[in-house]
Amino acid sequence: MNFQLTEEQILVQKTARKFAETELSPGVVERDSKKIWPKEGISKMAKLGFMGMMTNPKWNGEGMDTISYTIAMEEISRVEASASVVMSVNNSLVCYLLEKFASDHIKEKYLKPLASGDKLGAFSLSEPQSGSDASNMQTTAQKKGDHYLISGIKNWVTNGINSDYVILFAVTEKGVGHKGISCFIVEKGLNGFKCGKPEEKLGIRSSDTCELYFDNVIIPKANLIGSEGDGFKICLEIHSRV
């Protein structure tokens, strides 16, 4: 087995290291202590292609391998863990999920701007009463004609405040456990969709974490990822990649 990095991987490593040391290092302590979102750094990471590294170029990604992505994450994390968390969620929990499971309509509308870094994604699974026991969730998505009505509370949502789109898991069929969970993509700014205040954390404070509130939020039926009941399967697959 060859453990040597390829020329491309070495270039990624050097680029990420130089970027982190020159662009992220200045002010990193202040950003963490004051919970300042690293907006400028994230924007520059997007221009380097770090927000959709493994996504197919067809969907505005870089089409790189997992090792290149991991190397870049290591170099970013070494200087600013908060920036690496933002990057990780967008790459692993959002872009990968959409590329693997979403329709071409969703990929065209949502994955492209997410992979290019023009938009930012969040992943919303946990609830106040269901953390590791995800099948116990209470957030519901009720089908009404050509749309769904979403109601419930999600917590510990990384990128929850600063994201543009949220991957959401909700119950579409009650009484059947994990088989009734489905997956959606929800846009910010919809009526009834609100963000809570940032959580107080021991570290990685520049990366926002919050609760999300859904009060009869209307989303198109086309925003369903996969089929109804696929949510738990999708969740397990995604977390096996993180």
C-alpha cells in the first residue's frame, strides 16, 4: 500500500496551510472569545474551493478525493477549529447528502450554490428529547397537496444561524418508528421558520450552534430528499462518512 501523498494532495496541503496561517490566524483568539462568525475567512475558503471539495464539478464542486478533503480539514483545524467545523458540515453533511440522495432538481437549485460556497448549509437532526435516539423525534412534516407543513423544534444545529439552507429530518408517518422519518431541504426566510439564540459553548465559539423553530412552515413537495421514509437510512449513511 502506498502511503505517499500525490502531487495534487501535496498542493492542497500547502495551499490550505498557507491560507490558514495567513488568512485565519490573525484575530482567531478574539473571534473565538467573542463568538464572532468568521465570515471573511469562510468567503475566502469558498473561493479556494474548500466548501464543496468532493462534490462533482457538474454540481460546481472540485471533484477531489477524500484524502485531499481530510488534509485540507487538518490544516484549517490546526489554526481555527470553528472554520473547519463550518467547512465540515457543508462538505460532509450537506453537499455529500444532496449529491448522493437528492433529485437533479434539488441539486441544480441547492447543491450548486452550496458546493461553490455561494450559500451555506446546516444539518438538523437532534431534538430536545432525542439526541442519539433520533428515531424518537417529534418534528412533523404533514403532506398537504403539493407541499408539506413542518412543525417542531431542532437543537444543536451547527451553522443554524448563518446558513441559507437546512437539511431537516422530520416524521411523515407516525407510529412506525424510524421507518416514518423523511428528509427535506428547507430555505431560510420562510414564514414560521425562526432561529434561536447562539448556544453557550466551552469552545469552537466562532461556529454558531442554535435551536431552530418550525411553526407550520410550508415547503414544496419537491424539497423532499429521496422518498418518504428514507430519512433514517439517509442519516445513517451520512454519519458513516463523517
